[in-house]
Amino acid sequence: MGRRYTALRHPFVIEPDVGVAREVGEGDPLRLCVVLLGSAIEQAPYLIHALNLGGERGLGRAGPRFSVAAVEREGGISGQQSLGAVYAAGQGEYRRLKVRPPVVPPPPEMVRVRLVTPFRVKRRGRFVGAGEFEVADLLRNLCARLTMLSDLYGGDPRPFEWTRLAGETYSVQLADVRLHWHEWTRYSSRQQTRMQMGGLLAVTGLSPQVVTETLYALAVARRPAFVPTEIQLLTTAEGAERVGLSLLSPDPGWFARLLRDYALPPIAFGSANIHVLRDVADHALNDIRTLAENERAADVITGQVRSLTTDPDSALHV
């Protein structure tokens, strides 16, 4: 089976918690999410053992050590429900849980895609840039990855065959696309050299509920909760208008409803906290499409982040 592929993909996805601090104190816990695919689910005890061995050797050049204290299994597609602990260091025994097929909800009218790490995708042998990106670029490569994983690690690959789904991409429209190319250089210990890992960064399908969804994930669903004292929003002129109408207006007033429904403390978020992106001529941007507009938006965003992080006592979630 492996002869069909030039490189085999691992049957797992590592999802570090991007909301935690970059530095962790000695003795402090650090959460890590690992998604196991197909037959790899049964190999969880080997993964725990491998993590403990890696912890004994240490991480990176500084070599800080760690050990696996406990493993919990998530339930549901959202991963916000825990099915309980399957491993605890004190017991040293893995408790298997029966796997149930997840209940797939109906598809929403809009899907928000966040590219939080550089996204590298090729079309006709060359990397796709910010101005060239199309829906098919994402879906074609996603189908190829799902087909391979299903073929190698269990499952029916036929539903993911691109030849069957290519025609459906014409009905999918991109809304409020914000892409820019981010060049990223990292050192590969395996290849003993520096490697260019640049790719696209973006928030696609932006809508006002991004604010409330993010706040819910941080202040309600996350444990421990991260409740901000204020929210600073950078958006386009049209985005600012949408936020004012749907989140901050008396009706429907979704932001105030969220605070009330989940008994959250007051959080500063008003018109003064909404910053409209502007070009070099100080004209409000209604959209971000050209390379110059993407570069200008990136400069403004990084400048705002730099300004908000000058206070050593403040914590910022981007």
C-alpha cells in the first residue's frame, strides 16, 4: 500500500495551546492536544510512552524535561467535552474507552478558516500566493490528505476523492479574504540546516461573531478560563459597521447577551475599541485585496500588538 505514495503522513495531529504563555515555569502544567486518526487510536499507550521518553531527554537546545501527568479523552467534534481520564501517572495504566462515531452537525452557511501557521500549497508545481488563492487550492489538498489517511489507517477513502468533489467547489464562495505571505525560517535538527517554511496566514470568512466565538472559547469553554478586561478589534470599515450593528447595538446586542448569559464580568468593548485599518494615505480600507493593502494591514496589526505588549503586567491573546 505504501508504494502508492512518495511520503507517508503520520496518523496524528499535534495541537499546542496557542493561548498559553510562551514560557512555562518549573512545575507548572502544560496542556497539549493530540488527535489520533483511525487505527492509531489503539496505539495511544505507545504515544504516552514515547512522550515520557522524550520528556526524559528534554526539549530543544535548552533541554527542559517534562513528564506526562495525565491524559484525558475528548468527546464530540468540538473537543469541548471530556470523557474522563484514561491515564494518570500515579496509576501507570491506560484505560481504554469505547469509540463511538461522532454526530456530524448540519453544515453551516459560513465556515471561518484561520491559518494560524504558514499554509503552503502548490498549484502546477509552484506555491500559491495571496492574490492567487482559490477555494479549490484548499479543498483539493484537503481531499488528497484525507484520502491518504483513510487509505492507510482505516476508513473508506472514496468520499474524499477529488474527482467526485471538484465540481462542487464552484458553489463555495470566499468572503472577506485576508491573506498575506509570511516567510518563516526554522532550523531542522534532522537535516542539520535552516529551512524556509513560509506560507499564507489569514482569517477567511470573517464575520462579527468571530469576536463572541473567540470570547466564548477563552472565557467559558477553556479551563482554566482566560477572561480579558478589554477587547481591541482591528477590522475594515465594513467590518466595523457589521460589529456595531450586530454586537454592540441594543438589538440584537450579541456581545451584551454573551456576558449576561454566562455571568461574565464587565469587559471593555465599545466603539473606542474598534480600530479601522487605513492605507498609507489615511483612507479607511473597505477590503484587503492587493499586496500593498495586505502589507499595510500586517504593519498596522504588528504595530498594535507591539503597543499592547509594552506593559509587562499585561496578557494578550491574539
